[in-house]
Amino acid sequence: MKKILITTVFILSFFSCTNLDETIYSSIPSDKFFTTEEEFLMSAGRVYSHLLGYTHYYNIWGTITVSTDEALSPLREFNQWDDGGVWRDLHAHTFTPAHDNIYQTWDFLFTGISLCNQILYEFSQSTLDFPVKENMIAEIKVMRAWFYFNAMDLFGNIPLSIDFADVSIPQQKTRAEIFSFVEEELKNNASSLANSPSENYGRATKPFAYTILAKMYLNSEKWFGAPKWQETVDACDSVIKLGTLQLENDYFTNFKVNNQSSKENIFAIVYDKVYANGGNWARRFRFHQLTLHWESTRTFGIIDESWNGFCTSKSFFETFDLTSDSRSNTWLYGPQLDASGAPLLWYGTQVNYTPEINSLFDWSNPARHNQGVRFAKYEYENGLQGECMSNDYAVYRYADILMMKGEALVRQGNAELAVPLFNEVRSRTGLPDYTAAELTLDEIYAERGREFAWEGSRRQDMIRFGKWTAARDHKPAEADNHTELFPVPARAMVNNSNLVQNSGYTN
Amino acid sequence: MKIHVKRKFAVILFTAIMLAGSVYAGYAQQKRTVSGKVTETATNTPLSGTTVNVKGANSAVTTDADGNFSITAASGDVLVFYFMGYVTQEIEISNQSHIEVFMVEDISELDELIVIGYGTTTKKEVTGSVSSITSDDFKSGNITDPVQLLQGQIAGLNIIRPDGGDPNGSFQIQLRGITTMSGGASPLIVIDGVVGGDLSSLSSSEIQTIDVLRDGSAAAIYGTRATNGVILVTTKKAVPGTSRLEFSSYIAYQTVDKKPDMLTADEFRAALARYGMSNSADHGASTDWFDQVTQSPLTQNYELSSSGGARSLSYRAGISWTNDRGLVKKSSKESLRTRINVSQLLVNDRLRLDYNVTYSTSKSVYADTYILRQAMFHNPTEPIYADENTPAQYGNYYYVGAMEYYNPVAMLEQFDDSGKRKQFTGSINASLSIIDGFKIHTLVSFTETGESYGHYYGKYNPVYIGNDGRAETYNNHGKSKSIEPYLDYSALFNDHRIQAIFGYSYSEQWNESYSAMNYKFDSDMFSFYNLGAGAAIKDGLATMSSSKSSSKLISFFGRVMYNYKEKYLLSASLRHEGSSRFGKNHKWGLFPGLSIGWRLSKEAFMENVKWVNDIKLRAGFGVTGNQEIGNYQSLAILRKGASNFYYNGNWMSTYEPGRNPNFDLKWEKKQEFNIGFDAGIFDNRLNVNFDFYNRRTTDLLYTYSVPVPPNLYNRKFANVGIIDNKGVELRISGIPYTSKNFRWNVTGTISHNTNKLVSFSNADYAMDALDLGYFGDDLKIYTMRIEEGWSLGNFYGPKFLGFDDSGGAKYEDLDGVEGISEADYQIIGNAYPDFIFSLQNTFTYKNFDFSFLIRGSIGNDVLNQTRVYYEGPAYLGTKNILKSSLDSDYTGGAYYSSRFVEDGSFLKLDNITIGYNVSLKSEYISKLRIYITGQNLLTVTGYRGIDPEISLSGLQPGIDWYDFYPRTKTFVAGIKITF
């Protein structure tokens, strides 16, 4: 008996006695993946699902939109939308390196870069070959160039890292060095990409790569004092010559719930309430919640709750001709009706969106709940539920190619050549055609504002046209132009001691 | 009663010791046989297993089941009667051949057994910092979780119930400060040797003793799980040779202690006028929303237990049923807890088998604290139910559109929120005496836990209007197995006593969970019991998920305890332990513990100091770890991405790395030094225990912000920081007065702890400051901060200086730049108390007893979130505000400052009980006790919120969040009958 027990104890005690390997059930060990074409594609596809964060109000879209005159989120009565001051600091250009949206923006861009590096690394480590491999590698490199282009635009001098195997903390490069890198990557890889966005919808294509190039050249004078107007024209022509894009007859076709058939959208972030809803709070396309009054959901039959926040400034709204310009339907203004056509009531009074806004931030005189006109360019889907719209977000449109080319021509002194380009875009709005004399830089700036409201173009435009630091509604003129670059986020500075802060900011 | 279970162990053990340790003394005398009977005085029952030997001789016998013995002795010999936990008796033999011996329990606390993990010792011999309470000390009342029994009983152990009287609320236990930034912070629970048990599955009446290993030297034997201390629970076992039935029951009634002080409807109307606001916010009704969602509940409890059997086979079985109803309407917890223990002696009493089986189930209906917040700020002039202007989609409920503003009655009525939980634990503990002094133990245990939760939001639930009914379920199935064989050696060589263990431990845990959500139901009738009936699944909008994980923990351990003449004491232990959770470079760790003791009172020079009965100095050092970090944290894994991507006309899955892998991940390591003393003076009527400790936790785990690239994500889980805690603990217990009919016992504890975050940066990971205590709604601000060199728990913000003449708030401007910015922020309070204390008084007069327990805390600051938001008119109109808003002319918005950081010192009358033991002449009923108890009847505090005793665990302690459960007073009446 005794012996049996002792033996049992000793057998038990040395049975698998020191094996501490973990058994994994619900995820995949990294070294067991990347064995088939499909697995590579599923890994590479993350670049595109990462983009779903772009339109979030705490991400890059919020940062580059609220910091312009086209959007603001004032402190509203009942203590709403104070949010620790992030919205007023963006709008009034009083942001500091601690600003959360600016950090989120930085993080979005550099996480995108890092995941591109990792995808490219996995491709380089595998001998597996499949037909679309080279094309996919080129796509990832172009997407990485786009992240770098945005980071350079917003932050100037930024860290450069292109090799996933290099685990050292990256060095900061000048904006010019990044410019050269991005330019080269785009030129080298564009040829491997599809000609048409409809061919590779929602992914990097030739027109997308050339559009990025056009935007770089267009801003080159502002950034480096080195005008590249002809290069801008050439890059736009590269898109035009492909013949794969055209303007939609109806401006709003580009923003419908089912806008994936748009012939005008060059690059869209593909949202779908079922397949591509971001998966979490920070990656949903939720313009409806951001801007609509609590009761306005009943106008559109939206089931989600809306938050009554973002609106546009009075002066920006007033650049629209409400009677003639069909693009003024970008905005919701005046007394509101519910879906049945009856007045939309809140506390017994009709909701009436007014352009006037009491203040950006004043507890004694906050913005009223109904102040500020609201955004309705993207079609609001009846029955929308799940906090993510299914409309695809248009990052770049063909209208922009025509207008960038037109602007570059005007800046070259060739206004006559620019007239048909602007009028091609303008013809669908109901407004009269431009003459060459009317195409002043101020008019081009205003027209771009009307055409691209809330499309992420305004910040670049304001800086390029010298309007960024000027006084506007709820913001005085700035003493210098340091805010034309955002500060390097404080958290990024702590993480990477190689980084030098942009001038005008203290950590 | 002492711990009967241990008797059998003790008999075998000490018989062996006596045999080994006795010195043969063979002087010639006329030998004869002396027989007799040993009886336990208190119960007048035979005491089997008592060791009887002739003093100075090497022979010994033990009493049989009827307490009888016979031994060979001569006249003039002294017979020694020994039984663990009883006063050892020495009786000189004269001419008699039959003697009756009555054993009396040893009244000295010093001989009480202390459970120390893989064995026991006595209070006088223990060298670590260990506290115990026995069932005699247990307070009565509505005890929903045995943890409650420890509240206010043990110095340095702070137990808080952050959800007040919520029947489904849990307790937070913190021992000697905070030692982790992100790992688990609760002590390790060991029930009858089974590690990692769940106390709530056990009825408090099934517990015999609870021992708490407080310092590192005592806890080190439990290695990577012991940093937060170890709570060892020993359940009641059968008393052989008796047949006993116990029945007990109580009912409890709860009322609201304090509710948020918001404006009534009439005050609301007056406030609208005062602030010049439109009376469109006046909806004409008068509703007390808090009253609408609360009730005055009645709780019932019934328990039954039987025990008995022969010496060689005995059992105890117990069953208890409680239906605990909560203050919030619908909330309740119904629990059924059963336990069976069987003990068997075999092979000439050398083999002992103990089977323990517990099975518990509970069914809960949860209280949603979000409903209470909505009720708190809801406009009191709104009616509850719809009028002619309410849009039809809101059902029968009055509706006003505003962001995150919902009718509380609709939320409550249109919501099913319930859960079921069951737990089975089975264990078998076999011990075999091989040769004298040597024993082999093997403990095999198996635990299985099942949980299922369901939510159903009805069609008119205002939070999910338009969902047409929304059902969610979550199921979880946990399983764990362990085997712990160990060898135990015990011997007494003259004055040298040695106890040693050596063992191996293997345990493995598995967890599987499943959840699903669907909406668009045709009928509310299904609740969450017909998940497939919702239409959202056809639209691709239902969700489903499942997962499985497992972990392993393996260790080798040993301990040697040595003492010389019970005067010089030493204990040394070592555990070599590996956890699957850690990085491949750091799977294994070494956890030593060493403690020494010196019983001064045993020294010759103390012999004349008659008023000192016992005094012992202790010192110890130990290393423990914390492995509560979740599975797979160190690995490079890929997970399925939440969203697909559009690829050539199809939606394709995405796969992404789960995290930045960290192959260096390891346990947090705590090193602790402890010194203290235990003293018994004035005939042991006054006992003092004192401890000083200094503990340092290194390699603190935290999620660090890291640069991207080269990392994939901006966060990485890494071992970096250092936290120090040091403090003192004092416990004094005494009997100030005792007489034939009256006895007064008093016990007081007081403890003090300070902590410091020494660092949270190193060469690889950097952090400037850690901002915590985030207030999301509308404000989006952090209210707390940690920096290197600071204490944890600091509130950080602008310092409020008062109001100016126009009602504007003034703040201290530190940077001289106009306006208050982050540069003007400073430390404006600290959440941790300077002292926590308790005082327990028990009076017995004849059959009456009366006791009360006071608990308190001094110097803890509390941030009152409700005041930050609702003390001021900013929300008035859509929402209600606090009455205190009207005390000032402040008209600004909600803004965080020291104005809302309040002194949370408090004194609570935790428990007050009056009991009566009825004297019965019945031959059927041996004991009958009736009692009434009041719990939480009185709180003395200057704090303006509901209750200053709030959560102190985690890195953001001391915030009184506005999602709250109301505090309750509880009145209990109970009865206990022993047959």
C-alpha cells in the first residue's frame, strides 16, 4: 500500500512536470501564418481596414477639419461638447503638444506606416509566389507613401522608418527628405498599379498615386519656396490621360449610401455597416452622430442617437449661394421637419438651425442647441443603426484633379487654359460659368471651399492661400505662422528622444 | 470549539514525536495496569485520540473511541495527558487503578492552531505575520460573502464594498497598500488547501477559521500568487462520535441610508426662475425618480447542517439558501450552497482521507447603476408615462430628446438583466504516515465554474429605441485541476523541534466563453431565450464570438521550521515556480521566505516578570510574485481583424498582430521585510500584536506607450516600475472585566500605510506622468496624476480659492499667466487614508450578549463626481442639479477643481448585535440562540456625498463616481438551533 502510494506520487510529480508552453486556441501564432496567397492578402488588407479610423472626429479628419473655418464644435448649453477644450483649441489654433486629437492623428499615420513595413517584411521573408504579389507590394508601398505624405504635411520633419527588421528608434528627417522619399516611392510603384479605381475599388491605383504627387507639387511653393506648377499640371494630366475617371452629373452621387459606383471618386475608404464598420468606437464613420441635433434623427429615420455637435461657421456658410448653388444642400439650415413633413419639435418648439453661433467657448453665453448649420452632404440612410454609415468616404475626387490643374495654370499665368477646367466642375452646380478674369486666387480658394467642404482639403488650401493664420469667426489673427505645422505630440516626444519639436511650441 | 479536524493529525503526529523524543528512564518500581477514561469537559463527550504516557518513559497509548485507555505504570508515576488544543494534564498515580480525566480547552490564545499553508503551527510558534479569526469571532447579520467576516477584524486588511448594499456587489480586499499597477490586487484564497477558491461559493456558517498570511515571509510559500497576501480558509469538519443537526435562519430588511440630494420638482421650478431660464423645461409633473426605481427589500436565509459518524468514518453536510433582494427594483441574488465533507481513517489510522465536495449555484438579477445616475439627474417635473405629445415610438413612456438622457422607469421596466452562476469544487486529500515523523500528503482538486448572463432590452427601452428588442447572452465555462503531493517530516530531538515539508505542485486552468447579440424581435416575450428569432441576424448585424484559453502553473516548494525549546524560532521556505503566462525568457522564478522569532518570555531573566505571560519578537523577509496578468500576453499572435477589406468585389477577412510581443515578460516581484512582536500580559487578558513592514515591488507591469515604428502598436506590456509601501499595524485585544456572569471583550486594530511610486521609467520605457481618473461625459479631463517620487492616489488639478462677489470661481494661479491652464494644476488631495481602524466590543451577561463593531478611516480624500457635474446650474433645464448649487451664486460650467475633493474621514457603526441563548431543559435541543443585528446603521462623516467609503483599489482610487448604488441600512433578526 505504502509503496503504491509513493510510486503514484512520484509518477505524478514527474509527469509533464516542467512544461510551460502555452496552448493557443482562439488566435494564430505568427509563425504559423503566411503560407498561402490568401493569408498574405488577408494580412495586406489590414492597410485598408486601418483606414477606417481616418474619418473619426478624434482622428485625422477631425484634426484637419475642425482647425479650419469649415467646421467647429462650440461649447453648447447644458454643458455639452466642452470635451476638455479639444475642439475650441483646434478651431482657435491654441493647441499644444498635449492635444489628444493631434496625438491620435500622429498615431494613425505612423501605425499605418508600421503595419505597411510589417506587411512588406512578411512578403520579403517568404518564397511563396503568386500572380498579384508584385502588384500588392507596390500597393502597400504607395499606401505607405500616402501616410508619409500626410505626416509630412501636418508635422513637417518626421521620423522615417521603412524596414520592419530595424528595431532601432527612428531618426527625424527633414520635410524635404520625406518629400523626396515619397515622390520616389510613388513614381517607382505607380506603374505596377491598376489604371482605374473601379478595377481595384477602395485600394491604391495609378490615379491615386498621381493625385498624391499633384498635391505634393501644388504645395511645394508653400512648403519649400520652390514652385512646381508644371509638375502639378503634369501629374494631373497623368490622371486625366488614363481616361478612367469622369465627373458625375449630380454632385451628390459621390456621397450616396451606395457611392461605390461613383466614376468620380479616385480613392474612397470603403465603409459598410456589416463588413467594414471599424469594429470599435474609434473607427466608425459617424458624421450623422457628430453633427445632427438629437431630434434630427427623426427627419432621416436614423435609429442611432445623434450628438448635436459639429456645425460650420457662419462666414463659411455664407460663401454658398443658397438660391443657385446646388452644393448648398451640403448644409441643413432653417426650420426642420420630421420624416412625415410635420415640424420637428424639441421641448415643444421647432428645431431651427441658425448660422449664428453665440460663442466658441463661453459658459455665460454658450452656443444654443440649435445654432450652427449642419452637414448633410453624405446621404443619411433611412433606418441607419450601428453607429457606422455605409457610405464610402471620398478621400480624393476627380474634380480635385481638374481644379488643382486649373489652379496651377492660373498660378503659372495661364488663366485662359484654366477656365474650362473650373467650368467643367461648376457646370453641374447651377452657377454661371467663370471667365478668366474672375479666376482670381481668392475665387479659386472660395470655390474649393464650396466644392470640397468637410472633405479634408481645407487645411492645405487655407495654408497655401495664406488664410490659415488670419482672423476669422471665433479666432483672432495669429502673431506668427507656427501653427501651419501641428506640434509633434508630447507622447511621441517622450517615446522617441531623437525628435525635435516644431518651432513655436513648448513641451 | 477548537479545530476538531486537526485532532487526528495531531494524535498520530505527536504520538510519533513523543516516542522519538522520550528519554528512557528505567528505574525499578512495581508496575501495574492503570485504566481510565478521558472526557471533554465542555461537551461531556469522550475524547478519543488523547495521548497518554508515563512522564519520563518512552511508552504511550492513545484513548479509543469511547475515551478509554489502559497503560502500565507504577505508583508515584506521573501520567501525561496530551491533546492538541487542550491543557496538557499531569496526574500522579497513587493507589487507584481507574482514573477519570477531564480535558479542558486551552484558554491561552497562544496554543491556538494557525494554518500557514501546507501545514499548521501554533500561535506561540509562528514567526511570520499571520492573523486568524475563528467562527466564534464571526459577526452575525446579512453576510452575503465570507469576506465580510474579515471586515474590521484584521489590521492592515482593508475591505471595501464599493457597491454598498448591492446583493450582487463584490468586495475589494487590499492588504498593506497597493503593490501593482496593472496586475491582480486581491489576496490569494486557499480553501482547505485548494488554491484559488471562490469564497462566495461558501456559506459563512461552514467556515471554522480564516487565517491571513500578511507578510512576505509567510506568504512566500505560495510564490507567484502571494504578493497580495494569502487568505486560508478552513471549513468545519465532522465531530466523530456525535450526531448533530443545526438549523439557522434570518430575515433582513433594508432601507436607504442616504440618497443624492437633488432638487424636488418645486425647487426645480424655483431654480429655473432664479437663473432666469425659460419655463419650457417645466413639464408640469412632480416625480421623485429615485423613489420610482427603488424599493425596501426583504432578504431571507435558511441553513441546515448535519454531522456525525464514527471515528473511522465521519461526515458533515450543509446546505444553505439565501434570497437577497436589493434596494434597486428587480435586483436580487438567490443562492444555494451545499457542501459535504467525509473523513476516513484506514490502515491502522495511518492513512487519512478527506473528501470535500462543494456545489453552489446563484441566480442574480442585476441593478444597473446607470439607471440610478439617470434617475439622479432626471428632470423632476417630467411625468413618468407618455402624454399626447410623445412620439409613438417611445411606447407608453414620457420622452424628451437629449443626448444620453433616458426615462429611468422605462430603462428599468424594459430591461431584463440576469445571470446564473454555478461552481463545483471537489477535492481529496490523502495523508499517510510512513514511518515515525514522516507523512506523505497528496491533494487533488478539481473545480468547474459555469456562468451565463443574459440581457434583454425591450422595444421601448429608451437606450435602444429602434432596435425592436435587443438580446445579448454571455456564457463562460471555467475549469481547473491541480495536484500537490508533498512530504511532511516532524520530529522532536530533545529540545530541538523540526517540521519540514517538500513538495511539488501542478495546476492547469481552462476557460471557454461564448457570447451573442441579436435584435429586431417580433415580440418581447422571448426575452433572451430565443436568440435566433431576431431579424438582425439576416441583415448581418447580429454578433457572435467565442474563445478559449488555458494556463499552467508548476512549482517545487519546501519549508523548514525549527525551534529550540520553543524559545528560538526559525522558518525558512523556498518556492521555485514557473507560469506559462510569462515570456519565454523568464518562465521560472525563485521565491524565498525567511523568518525568525525569539520568545523573550522563555528566558530566565523574564521569569520574575510575572505580569508578562508571553512575549515574542519576530522578523521576516520574503519574496513573492504576481502572475495575474491574463494569458498569452508575451506571445506574437495574429487575430482576426474586426473589419474586412474590399478585394476585387468581395469582402475579405483581415488578420492583424494581436499586440507587440514581449518575450521578456515576467512576474512582478515584491520583497518585504517585516518586524513585529506578540505579547500576552496580565494572565493573557491583554494581547498585543504589532508589525512594521517595508515592501518594495519591482518589475511592475504596465502598458507603456512606445514609438511606432519600430513597434507595431503604440502600447506594450512591460516590466518597469517600482512601488514602495511601508506601514505599521497594531492589534490590541483584552478582557477589561470578567466575573461569573459578566464578561467584556474588546479588540481594536489600527493601521497606517504610506506608498510611493519610486519609478516608472527605465532605459527602454519612458513615462513622464501618468494621468488617470478620466471624466468622460462632456468634460474629458483627467483628475489624478502619478509622477515618479509621488504617492499614488493623488488628485491633481486647480486649487479652488472661493467665489468672487459675482459668483465666479477663483483658482490659484501658479504660473502668473492669465487664465487657468495645466500649468496651474497641483496636488489637491490624496485618496488613501492615513489610518484605518476598528473597535469591536462584546459584552456577555448570563445568557445575553451584546456586541458592536465600529470601523473608521482618517485622512482619505474623496473626489465627488456628482458635485463636479451637478453642483451648479450648467445642466439645469434638461437635467436636475444638486440642492447645494443654490448655496452659491456660481453660474459657470462643470469644472474640476479642489472644490470637489473632500475629506472623506468617517466612522461607521458597522454591526451591532444583541443575542440571547435560551436555556432549555429539552433533551432534543441542545442550543437555541436568537439575535437581532443592525448593519451600517450610522456613519459619522463630513463628506457631502452618499458614502465616503469607496473603492481604493487600482490606480484611480477615491473617486465617488456618479454611477452609484445607494447605501443601505440593514436590520436583521435571526435564530440558530442545535439539535
